[in-house]
Amino acid sequence: MLLIAPSLEIVGGQAVQADRLLAALRNEPSVEVEFLPINPRLPGLLQIKYVRTAAKLIWYLFKLISGVSRAGV
């Protein structure tokens, strides 16, 4: 299963609910779950304005495609 949601770096209702759901699913032995944050954190040089936006999009799309192809649900 692949859970796609905001990480707790964005404090809000969706991030809190996703964190609780992820914790509950990880306690379930019959469920294998991965988490893909919609707000990835990138290393130093990629934090430059405009470069950051393009790099995050490319990284996110790559992780999304690879994560979805491995997910059963």
C-alpha cells in the first residue's frame, strides 16, 4: 500500500491524520505500507529558488511512478 499525503513538516489536519493512519497501518502485520510525502525535502543546493520547484516536481513524479508500480493497493 502506498500512502500519499503531506508530511508533518506541513502542520495541519491532513498531515496529522496521515501520520496517525501510517502508524496504525504499520502496526497491522498483514499490511505493508510505504509513505510518499507530497512535500519532499531536498538537499542544500536544490533549495535555490526556482531550481527547488523543478527539482521537487521531478523527484516527486519519479517517486510517485516507482511507488505506484510497487504498491498493491
